[in-house]
Amino acid sequence: MKSQVNSNNKKLHILRPLSPHLPIYKPQLTSTFPISHRISGASLVTIVLFFYLLCLKIGLICFTYENFYLFFFYSSKLILIAVEITALALSYHLYNGVRHLLTDFSFEKKD
């Protein structure tokens, strides 16, 4: 009888959720902004590192060879979209960093 009770308790323990508060958790601005700030910073570092390695691989030809310059910056729609996304991430990262500095120095908006 006792072994059956223990097996039922184990089954109930396995079926019970690990964190019952997570399904009802609502993200707050104080946690969402720093996470998105780190994500935008990591994406900007990745983009800068990629273009740095590209320039190291190609050398100075990427800045002097006119056909490569025209192809790489003007004819590709994908590059234009990437530049727009990078500008959006940069502006978000900059403004969120300024907001973070202002809240660190107690210049918060009072309600």
C-alpha cells in the first residue's frame, strides 16, 4: 500500500509544473529594456566584427576598386536593408544607453 502511495506521489510530482508562476508572468519594462539593450549591443558588435574581418580579408581593394564599391553599396538591396536595420539597432542602443545613464543619476520621470 505504501509503495503505491509513493508511486502516485512520484507521478504527481512529475506532472506538476516546475515554475507555476511563469505562465502568469508579465514582462516589465525594467527587465525588457536591459535585455533588448544587450541584444542590440551584441548585434552591433557582430556587424562591426564582420565588416572588420571582411576588410582584413579583402584588404584596401574594397575602398579603392570602384566596381566592388558600386556593387557592394549601391546595387544590392540586401545591403540597404542591413544598413537600415543596423541604423535602427544603433539608434535604439544609443537612446536606451542615455536613458539608462539618466536613471542612474536619478533624472527619472516623476509621475
